[in-house]
Amino acid sequence: WLGMRADDFGLVTNATEGVNAVLRSLEFRPDDELAATSHVYNAVRQSMRYAAGRAGASYHEIDVPLPVRSAGEVAEMVLRGLTPRTRLLVIDHVTSPTGLVFPLEAILRGCASRGVEVLVDGAHAPGMLPLDVQALGDLGATYYAGNLHKWACAPKGAGFLWVTPRRQADVRPLIISHNL
């Protein structure tokens, strides 16, 4: 239904937990930059600031002012906001406050050509948009965190984190319990 192999995702409480699992698992260096757009969900913003601060890295927001004229304009603004230091871009699939759908395909291709890993915050996409997570991975998404309790009508506490196979060994759960 979501275009993912069972071996490539795990269940999480919500997309924010999935984003945090990735941010807390990666090791950043002082010369690294973490980037998001001005549409980033505030909990994700705070998590990114925390992860960057722990490593002495920097956090940068790329301004995407409203109204937007086209998907191409949005992709161009996002890609222009990346720097040679950008190691990770966290990008919303659908923004929380406005419902703006980001042009992921163009952004993913541009990030892949620059060697920038991408974590997609897909909190609002499953059930709202046709979604093929593996296809997004083929375009360059490294991670995809989504909620199932919004448009997919699952109970609260139902989310997932997809990780591209080459990076799965690097991501650990936030909470260690009975099974690991």
C-alpha cells in the first residue's frame, strides 16, 4: 500500500519519533550543516537544533515564502538554500500549517546530485497522497517518517520509519526494550 518492503521499515509512535530516531542515531561533525525549510514542524525544528548543537554542527532554515508560484520555484528555492556543508535536509512531504505539497521528486534528485541525504517528514502524506516510499528512495530519499493515524485512519500511536537499506544499520530506536 505504501510501496515499502517489510524489511525496510519499523513502526514508531508517530513521524516525529521517527525523525528523532534518525537524528539521534546519526553522528554529525562541527563542519556539518542540517537544513530544513521555514515550513518545518516545530518539534522537528527543535530536534534538529538539538542534534546540531550536540555535535557543534549548524542548523539552517531555507525560507520558502508564501504564496508560491510553482513547484519548480519551490524546488529551486530549496536546492539553492543548500550549501557545500549541508549533510542532511529534512523536508516535509506535506506541510503541517499550510498543506503545501513539496515537489519531492525534484528536490530528491537535486539533493542526490549534491550528495545530501534527505529525511522526509511525511506526517501528513500517507492516505492523503498516493505514496510509493521505495520509489522516493530510488530518487534519493534516505529516510521517510510517516503517520498512519491521520489520513490512513489508524489509531493514534501508529507511525512508521522507512530507512534505505544501505543506512539501516546506522539507525537505532529511541527506546530499547525487550527485543532489539
